[in-house]
Amino acid sequence: MTQPRSKSLIFILALLVIFCPLGIDIYLPAFVAMQQGLNVSEGHIQQTISVYMLTVGLGQLIAGPLADRFGRKPIAMAGILLFTLGAAIAVLSPNWEVVMLARALQGFGACATFVAAFAIVRDSFGHKGSGQMITYLNGIVCFIPALAPLLGAWLTVEFGWRSNFTFLTGFAIFGLLLTQLLFRETKPKDTVYQGHILDLRRFLPMLKNTEFMFNAALTMVAMAAMLVFVTTTPGWIMNELDGSVSTFTLWFTINAVLSIAACFVAPLFIKKNSQKALTLGLSLFALGALLMLVCADIRHPGAIMLPMYIASIGFAFTLGSAAGKALSGFPKQAGTASALIGVMQMSGAGFLALCTQQLALSAPIQLAMHLLFSVPFIIVLLSKSKHLVHSSDC
């Protein structure tokens, strides 16, 4: 039984999912300024994203079950408070080590809002509507890469890199007030919660479910590619290709606009046949990878960004189809299931990205490698066993 859908609910969902990408995208143009201000290497600045993603993922092992026990609203509120605290510490941080601590706190906060949002979607939109709603939310999230770097670039130039975190502090406080005033609890009365909060056995039903694991793994692979994209491309364009902040922002904004359009078209395909939508999305990943490899020796931002535009459209089709299907089998454990997806999608993606970073590849080659991880999944979806891993109804 789903909850009534209202404009305020959709607004709160959009607000909750925005925290995670905003915590990354707003300070991408400040990478060079942070590197100089903290007197550390580019690799150290990239690690501020890695620790953020790691805590966003791992924190969900606790946040998910807590959402099933205490409700979605308390977890969302607690997450926003942690995010606020982390942002405030980053503003005042004297060195890189304190920035890393601040980013970890922000990650734990964003993980709670992420889990709460996914659980609310499953509570309110049910089995068939979840995949479509997740894709719509992804479209809303795609406004962040379009707008946040513009704001972040202006803040960095006018007030220094710390002003990005000052903005995040204010945004979080505003979000906390709105969540308290507008959000009504959606947790179903028959939600299943058993055992101790740290009892990982609660995740066994999902781990044993082939359809869940296949689709959750897909969200991990897709997110890993996006993580590599946002962590390596700024340095590649601004340092290796001698591009300016405005050049980087322009290419990223075009990518975000295309992603927004794709995320509002994709639900129509997912509603009709999520299996075909997923296959299309992964095929666009593979096409983008091949084009990127062909253009790898071209020293121009377009050589990495144009193939990425294709892959970003594929991401819109992939994420909604896969996440919606993974959640569909666990209506009474939506918080726990959302948490496990989050761990794989965030921490798993971070681990994959970290592994390929050790190969010391150029940004285009590393990104193409991650996009090609989609190929084994395409093969399965084209096989006779495809109904076992992703049935066509959504």
C-alpha cells in the first residue's frame, strides 16, 4: 500500500537526494585553489571526494536499518545535521587532515539523506513506480552538475575555496528547516525490523537474491564510471590540457543539460520495458567507451567530453532501471535494501575507482575502462537467462 503523493513529498525527495551530489560538484572548480591553499598535491584533493564517497556508502549499513526501525524522517534530519557540521568544520579547517575529517562527516550525513530518500520512494510509489521516480529524481540531481560548478567557480574566484563550504553550511540549515516543516513520515506499519542494529544478517535476503545483486552491481559499475569522470576530468582539462575554469565549467554544463533531458525521457522507456531500457543504457556506455578510446590521443576537451555525453545519457537509462528493479522485491525492508544498494553504489564505486587509479592511466583511458565494465552485463541481458536477472516488468 503506497502513501499519497504530493508536491511537498516530491520536493522533499528532491531536496534529500541533492545533498550527495552537491557535496561534490560545488567545489570541483576549487580543486586548484584548494591544492594551493592547503599546500598539497592534486591527489590529496581527489581523496577528499574518495573519503566522502566511502562514508556515503559504508554509513548506509547503519542508516538503512535505522530508517526501518525509527522511520525515514529522524534519519533524514540526523543526516542533514551531520552534513551541516562537516561543512562548518571544512570552512574553519587549518589543514588537509581536518578537511578530510570534515568530508567524512559530510559523507555520513549525505548517506542518511540518500537512504531516507530511496526508502521514501519505495514507500510512496510502490513496485511499478519506483524505477520511474528514481529516474526523475536523477534528472533533478543532474541540475547540480549544471549549476553547482557555476556557483562554485564564482564563489572561489570572489571569496576563496572555503566559501563553497560556507554555502553548503547555509544550504543544509535551510534544508533542515524545510524537512522538519514539510515532510510527513512514510514508513509502512508492516516494515520488518529484526535483531541488533549492527546485525549484518538482515542483508542476507538481498545478498541471496540474484535479481537484486545483478541490478545493485549495475548501479555500482555505473556510479564508478561517474566517480572517475568527476574526479579526473577537472584536472585533465585544467592541468593537462591547460584549460581554464570557465572552459571546464562550460563542458560540464553541457553534459548536465543532456543528462537532465535524458533523465526526463528515460522513465517513459522504463515504464514500457525496463529490461530494454537497461540494455539501451549499457549499450550507450559501451559506445561512449569505444569512441573515447578512438579519440584518446587527441589533446582537446571534446575528445573526452563528447564520448562522455553519450555515456551520461546511458547512465540515465541504467540507474533508474537497475535501482528500481533491485528495490522492487523488498517492500517491507525498503530502508535495508536501499542501504545495501547505497553501499555497493557508493563505497563499491569508490573501491573500483581506487583500484584503477593504481594503474596510473590517463583520464580518458581510465574512464573508458570503467565504461567497458558494462559489457559483461550486456551479454547477460542478451542471453536466454535475462529474465532471471531483470524481468521486463517494472
